[in-house]
Amino acid sequence: MPDPAPAPADAPVLLVSDHVEGAVHVLTVPDGTVRARLTGRHLSEHAGFLALPGGRVACVDDRRGELLVLDPFGDRLVERAVPVAVPAEHLACDPSGRLLAVTTGLGRNAEPWSDLLTVVDLATGEAARVRTRVGEPGVTVLGGDDPLVVLRHREPGAFAAHRFADLLAAPPGCPAVTALALLPLPDDGHGDAQEPGTGEVFAATGEGVHRARREGDALVAGPPIPWDAPARGWYLRLDPRRPALWSTLRGGAPDPLRWPEWTNQAWRHDLATGRTVRTGLGPGLVFRLALARHHTAFTRIHPDGDELVLLGADDTVRRVPLPAMDGAPRRGGTPWEGVQRRAVAASPDSGWVAVTRGGHGEVHLVDAATGEEAARLRPGTPLMHGGHLALRTRGDGADGDPVGR
């Protein structure tokens, strides 16, 4: 399909990735017109979409081993393609959106096996690969005059800081690199965020959210943020609408066969005031979340019925039933192996929320203000396993969160 004509500056655009089928669809919102389509592109669902300035997004094609920079508002969808190491685990950039880092990890394997880290300078086109440590590392990129790549390792847990310039200057052959600074963490870290205004990095662990800031060539730990609940978050993201962290706290028996009994709470910590708010979401599977103009959106999967949960800025909760999925997780099985799932997306500058219906090739477009489904988009592929989504407007500020989602 040819590249699209430029989109209106104020029109939201939805990127829909079918990582199983190998397609990326670009749709206008709310009418669902297909503006562009990429085929033969199997994007990493785990690394997700990274918001860049100007409404652009970065993502990783796990089959071709390429970092893609997509401009859904321009006259050429693929702005840049850079070879990177895969399977892509996590993707992040510095606050300017120029310097990117891609870590590798599990892929379709029983355990992490790759220790390769790729760094890319989008302004110059330079890229380099180095070896760090096997173990599904998270990553953030601190900006400033001497940017740092901060890896979050597990077992043993640690923040590991590297100078971006040193990594980019590494010789060919994927040499092993030694961290400039290390800061111990619990071994069970999972979930990363950065607050560009302060340069703090955060990691979700069983104990709570650990934090650190740069001081010269070292990382200095700040006071951890407790979950204040008999549960923990496995996902962490910055709210670019205000300085806050969001997560979903999962509680209950760790046995994945008992997933319908898992408890879920929305967790929000205001970084300016230090106030934490928790809101019950209901039992079942809840994971990633999306940030709309005045709402935070969650999908909840449960054998008794799925729903979109919309949490308002005033902490009111609206629940929107979602049609069942053929092949959905069932009692007696796990919620993520060989089953259909849902992806959710929103833009901080829009009231629309998009939710996929895995295996059915459908995307529900919901007005967050009313909870009404305004359209059901059908991009043209099945969206097995739920696919992945990103909703952007050209200047929505989503790039204020410099970690892939």
C-alpha cells in the first residue's frame, strides 16, 4: 500500500500491530479509514511502541531485526529503519527522543539467552551493539550533556549505568562492556519508568518501587515507594499528564491456573505530593493500561465476562462490558499460553480508548467520557493474541514517557 497523504494535525491516528500475521495498520480515528499498511513486519509485542516527538513512534521488527521509526502523520510512514539485536525485550529513549536503546531477552524461548544491547543515535544514524548480561533487562536513557543508559537487571538485581557515548563508540564484534556504576536492587524487578523532569529512574519490585538519580558518575538511591497492599505491580509507567507513576497491583495465589481469582488494583503515586491512591478493578487478568485525556483505561479478562475499566481523574470508575473472545483464557488453564488477549491504547490528548478483540480482527473504539462504543474497527487481520496498539495525535505529549509500552 502506498505511503499516506499527510493527516490533519488534530486527527488521532491508531497504529494496530498484528505481530503474528506480520502486519501494521494505520487507521484514522474515529472513522477507521486505513491510511497505510505495512506487511511482513512482525513487531515485538513485549518491547511495544515508544512515543517520539511529533506523533512518531519507534518499534522493533523481531523477525527482520530492525528498529523502525514510523511517522503516521507524514508523507512517508517508515521514516527510518536501523538494524538492531533481537529478540527485543525493552525499548527506551532519552527525553529528546534522539538516543535509543534496545535490550534483548527471552523471545520464544524457555529462558533468556541473549546479552546484546543496541544503542542508536537517530540524528546521525550511528548504531552499535555490545554485550551486557543475560536476563531480560529493562532500560531507561537519561538525558543531559553526558547521557546514560541505565539497565535494570534481575537475579542479581541491580541498576547498571553506562555512558551512551561509550556504548556508541564500541568497536565491531559486540564487545562486552562494564558498567560505569552499579546500584543493588531486589532480584525480582519487572517494570521500568523515568521522570524526565527530574532524571529519576524507577523499577517495580516485590518490595515496592525503587528509585535512583544520577549524581556525577554514580547512581544514588532514593526512598522506595511502598505498594501499601498485599500485592505488587509487574508493570510501571509514567503519566505524562502530570508527574505520577501508574501500575496494576496483582494479588492472590501465584499459581497461574488460579488466575480468575487474582485481585487487581489500579495504583497511582503522585510524584509531586507523595500521595498514593489505589482503586479496585476486580478479579481476573489485568496488566497494561492506557492514558487518555481525562481517564486511565484498563482491560479486565475473566471467565464471567470481560470489561474495559475507565478510571476518571476524580477516581470515579466506569465499567464497559466487552464482547467475549473465541479462544479466551478459561478456568483450569493459564491466561497467556495459546489464548486470545486484549491490547488497549489511548492518547493523553484524546478522549478515545481503543481495545482489541484478539482473534476476531476487531478494535472497539470507546468514548471515555460516556463509555459508549463509537465504532468497531476492522483493520483486516485477525489480531491473534490481541495484537498491540498505539494511539497518537501529533502533539499529544505522549513522548513525555520515554519508555516503550
